[in-house]
Amino acid sequence: MCGKNIQGAIAYNEEKVTRGIAACIYASRFGLDADQLTLKDKVNRFDRLIALNRKIKTNTVHVSLNFHPGEKLRQTELIDIGKHYLEKLGFGEQPFLIYNHFDAAHPHIHLVTTNIQSNGTRIDLHNIGRIRSEVARKDTEMIFNLRKAEGEVTPEVANRPEPLRYGRNQTRKAITDVVLWVLKNYKVASVPELNAVLRSFNVVADRGSKKSKMFSRDGLVYSIINEKGRRMGIPLKSSRMRGKPTLKYLEAQFRVNGEFKKAISGNTRDKVTASINRHQPSTLAQLSDNLKAINIELVVRENENKVVYGLTYVDHEAKAVFNGSELGKRFSPAALQVELLANGKAKGHESKYSTYRVSERAIETTGKSNNMLHELLKPETPSGSTSPGDRNKKRRRKKQRRL
């Protein structure tokens, strides 16, 4: 809902406008009607406000309002609903844009605005998603006599595919349904990020080895995998699937999703940070369990030697996937392991720091954290005692003095 990249939020919606699956239906406090504004007009209006207070990093509000498929709402009604919701949220006096999206079975609109006001002060975003948005939603439902969201099964949840089992599903249709559902609902910006979500459905996208013809020709196949991640059955070529989710198609989506992710990454980072600070986990397994409680899945990427080389955070609430580096240095494998080791040592169970190892190269990239890691891993020596290396140095100094 909140982010740091107003351009990314606008780009996400405008890309869909270009494709004919969305329309900018209202612009408030822009001086022109929505259909008279250029992309530059929209970005510049927000940029001028944001420039008034560069100290505020989280400066973007991007909201999606989803309605029940049974709701038949005219464009004028959608505009009134969007305006009322933002008014109740505290953004009625801010410039904002309303986009109507047509790419789902249920009607929904996207609202884009900023929390930087014309005097340079900010509108407080604390609890905006968890508390204030709920109050605004319930009031909007009552005023416009809308189907209440509470107790309803959303179209997304109702249509969510089940994890596949080789031999139990019709392979072509089952894989296609999973892939298209994930691409529609999640914002991913690379094939590994896509696989972070697909694996939860026992599906994987594969480009082949870097030396293969398939890789050199930008080919892509999808397969069902078992519980050990092993591919089962005959791979399904992307070019032969419904919707044709080929690499060329995906790369176009990745570019758009990358901008959108920048706009919402701050919210995911704040949630992960709050979880780490609260629970102070000492292993990746503990961290994973803590994050599951807030609907974030931690995917640990490791090689055949069980060395961790990457961490991916799947935010199922925001429907987006982030590599650790996208959230910040603290969330990269090496830096995070340093923090976990420190937590473990503080709790007095050094032998249970972590069940994973981090590559030396990853450790080196953490700068000062590298020294801290070596300090944590260095065997402790009893007070007053010396290590073998220190004793050898003393012997050499004594010999030199005797000469």
C-alpha cells in the first residue's frame, strides 16, 4: 500500500492503460481532466510535492479497491467510491489518480497519491493499512451499499489452484492454470522470482543449462516437480501453452513489475524488520517460521553443498517477490547470518546458530560485517591463556633476544 517510488506506481497503471486493460478515469487537483493529462503531467505533479520534503522516503500511497463480481458499477460510481475512500483515509485534499482496471473477472480500481502535502509536511502513514484502511473500507461499503468484504471469499482465493501432483492432474491444463494464475496475481521480475512462487504449487519454469540450445534460443519449459524438487514427466513448452507465457512475454512483464515492486518494497521491508526486531531469531528456520505468521515466505537458495547463496522473500499479502538485496543489505544472506549468529550468542546457545552455511564470497560483500562474523565464529580462549599461534610468536621473540 505504501512505497517510495511514485513513478513506479504510475508506470504500473499506465502500462495497463497502454495495453487497453485499464483506463485513468479521474484526476483530482491536477488542473486538467484525466483524459487531458500526459504521463509527464502526472509524474511531475507528484514530483513537485515530493521535492518539498526529500527527508520523507516513504512518500507513495497505491491502493487497490476490489469489488464483488456481482457488483455492477458504472464509471461515475467507481469515481465517487474512490474519492470517498480517500477522503475517509485522510487524502481527500491531496492530488490523486483513479484507474479502472479491466483485467480481472471482478471490478476493481487503483488509487495513486502521495502523503507529502503542499506545505511540505507529511500525512502520517502509521497503521494506514491495518486500521485506517479498514475503517475507510467499512464506511465506503455502507455509504454506497456495497457487498461487504468480511466473510466473503474473494475471486482470487476462490480461483487459487491447488498444488499439483504428478499422475493426478492433466499435466498440460494443470500447469497452464497454475502459471497463468501466478503471473496474473504476483509481481515477479525474474525467472527465479517466478519459481519462488511456482514451487509452492509444485511447478517450475526452466530455461535449461547455459550451454544448451534451449537457453541460447531463449526457450522456456514448465514442469511438475515432486516434494524433493525433482522434475516429473515431460516438460511443457511455453510456446504451446494457452496464453503463451514465453520468455519474451515474461521479460516484458518483468520490466513493468520491477517498477511496481520498487513502489511497495518499503512496506515488505518494514514488516520483515519488525518481525526480526521482535522475535530476534537465531536461525533461518526460526526466521522462516516467524515470517510465515505474517504471510511472508522465506525461500532459501543453496547449492549442492548446502551453502546459502540467496534469500527470497515472497510477500503473499502484497503479492510480490523480493530478493534480499532489494529490501536492503540487512536482508542479504551474509549480513542476515551475522545477525542470527549474534542473536544466538546473546541467547547463550552458540551451537544452534544456524543449520546453513554462507558462501565466502557473500560474506566478503558485507564489508564490516565480515569482521564481525569472524569474531563471532572465532573460538573463545580461557582468560589468561594464549593460543598456539601466540605461544609460537613468543618463542621466536625469545630466540631473537638471545642472539
